[in-house]
Amino acid sequence: MAEQPFTDDEYAFLRHVRFGELPLAVRPDQRVELTEVESRSERPEPLDDPVHWNLRHAG
């Protein structure tokens, strides 16, 4: 039977040299940044024009 060219420790060293270390794991609460905002105080007047209604609602 053929002898392995490297031991497990040598393979581990070669992987470390080639790929380096993995970055630290990111916790789920760090993945998304939440920002509190105030509610919109000014809303545009609704348009009764059928052309605008069709454009907005793809009618």
C-alpha cells in the first residue's frame, strides 16, 4: 500500500498557510442594522386623475 505523502498535521499546516484563518463568526443581531425613524408627517394628496391611478396601480 502506498504511503501518504503528508500526515494529518502537515495537511492542517498546509491548509492554514494556503487559506489562513476564518474570520470571526457574525452573530445574528450584528447582521442587520436597525435604525429608528419618525413616522412620515406629510403625505401627498391622493390623485383622482385616472391616468395617474393607472400608472400607480399598473391598470
